[in-house]
Amino acid sequence: MELKDVLADWRDYDDAAFRLGIFLGVFPPDQKFNWVKPMFWQDGYPVGDMLVDILDRMAEAGVLLKDEEDVRYKWNPAPIDLS
């Protein structure tokens, strides 16, 4: 499954970061979200910060859409402007 399929619908930032982590191999495919959820909600977890930072950078590049109010992400269905 491609990341664009995983993030096809709006996902809260922690769930989107978790799914990105699975996609990148940071977490095993059978990892339970509840076991790693604190790393997205508490300070001091560099891996959680890194994954959310990647989501933000993907949104800045136009790959993802970001809903600032609800802090959630989804794949941008529009083609990226490479100009």
C-alpha cells in the first residue's frame, strides 16, 4: 500500500505520524498505536517529533494538506506544482 492510500482521508496528527512511521519502517507493521501514542503527546521523544516534522514539511511542499485548526493531515489529490 502506498502512503497516498494510507493518508487518503483526514487523520489526526498523531495517527498520521504513526502511519508514516509504519510506512517508513520506524515501527513494525503490527505495532499497536496505544503503545507509541505517548511519543506524539509528550516532550522528550525525538522520533515522534521527527515524524510530525516530516508531515509538516510534506504539507509545506504541497504533498499533504494540513488542517491547522484540527491539526490533521491528508494526501493532496492535486498534482504538485514543480515550477
